[in-house]
Amino acid sequence: MNIKKIGLTALAGSLVVTSAHAGAMSASGAASMALKNDSGTQAGKSWTMGNSMTLTGGGELDNGINVSLSFELDQNAGAGAAATNGPFDSHSITLSSDGLGTLKFSGHGGSSAQSAIDGTAAGDLWNNGSGITGITASASGDNSMLYTLPAMVDGVAITASYSPGRASQDSHTSFAIAYTGVEGLTLNYGQGDSGAPGSEITSTTMKASYAVGSFTLGASKTEADKTGASDREVTSYNVAYTVSDDISIGYGVETFDTAGSSVDEEMRGFNISYTTGGMTLGAAQYEGEGIGNSASSEKDRWKLSASFAF
């Protein structure tokens, strides 16, 4: 391993700036639509659409630090509880340099160090049952800071995050470590603490994936210990196969366990996707039992989707 020496110069002092070199502005966007059909005890059909546009810009300051800004305009950003954000969804400012690492300030839609790890190896399965929604301590939030340390050991990345608390929410902190030092192998570990006063959450996420040839194997486990509530655990496994540059298929299994419950929620499913240019077409079939840890609740779902990137 190649170990690099770095000086721990105060980051704040290094961010004192006077002017920036001219930077570039770019725009990108995405649109999606999906048709879902559920049968079983949770029968129903739904049609969803979404679209967004992201503006990014940046430049290099006189002291060598790079600054980038990102604003996402989302059709749903001004709805419901998010109405205070106006038309903006995610927006952030990022400062970076080789010697100091990367510091990202997110006004809305930021990720913590732990939640930046995809907490389920089974991909979209979690979104079809009760899943891991709310199980991790450090979900995306407003006014968060995410710091990525400079590379000290080849193949190792370390991140840490902090979001200040408010009247109904404690501050939350988290850290994560990623290892990619072996070809095809990725290992992730993250831990975080947050929650509302009296219902604090401590959670850990572990994930591993290994790509060999056209196959990718994945496994993950997320555990959460919440004050005054039952502990929860999500375990998932996935295998994906790349048929060609355009076509891929996958199969996943996920189990959601709540301490004290005699019934585990289990989801299984497969998916296939076809990509051509900026368009991706997808089809998936899922089935599950014990939804919400209820022995009598089951769900069978098929889903057709199309997404476009430009």
C-alpha cells in the first residue's frame, strides 16, 4: 500500500478566498415514469412520473481550492413539507483540494456519511415492502456537512458528517469507511447517531460487493437500535449479470426483522434493464410475505419503467 503524508492544516484558514478563476456552468436533467401493479392483500395500481434539472458550476480560487455549486430543480420540491425550499430540491456548495480533502455543505437534500452507502444490496427491493425507510440513524437532511478526508492509503476512503439539531430533532453525526484496494471488491462500513429527543437511534451499515467477469455479487446488513422502540435489522443479497453493454439482469432477496416480532418481512424479486443512449427501460417482478411484520400481509408487484437522462 502506498501511504501518503499530509499536513493537517486548519481547513477553515485555508478557505479564505479573494477571487476565483472563471468557471463553467452546465445543465443536466432527468425524467422518469413507471407503472406499478400490486396484487395480494395490498392490491392496487399506480402511475408515477418525475423530472428534474440540475445546474452546476464551479472554478478554482486563487489559493488552489476548487469550488463547485449545484442546484436541482424538481417538480415535487415545492410540495408538502418541502414547500419552504421553493422549486429547489438538492442544493450544495463543495470545496475541495488534493491536500485538504472535500467539504460539502448541503442546504437541502444532503447525504450523511452513512446514508451515502446504499443500505441494501438488493437494489429496488426495499422500496416495495416496508424496507429500511427510517431505519438508519443518518438519513439525508437539511443544513448538513460532509467531509471526505484526503487519500492517505490507496483504496481507502474515509468520510464524516454532521447536521445540527433543532427543537424536534437531535443533531446527527456519522462516519463511513470504504475499501476498494482489491480489483472488483468494494467494502463499506458506516455508523451514525441521531433521532428525536427521547427516541435516539444508533445504527450501523455493512456492505460488500464483488464483480467478477459479467457477474456482481452483493450482500448488506443494516442494524438500528432506537431508544424506546424495538431493534430492527435488514439483511439483503443480490446477484447481477451483465448480458451485454446494453442489457443487465438481477435477482435479490431481502429480510426485514423487528425484535420481538415472530414474523419477518421477506421480499424477493428480479429485474431486467435495457439502456440505449440516455434512455433506460426496465421491468421487474417482486413478491413478499409478512409485509409490516404481519403474517397475513403479502404483496406481489410488477413494475414497468422508463427513464431519460440528458
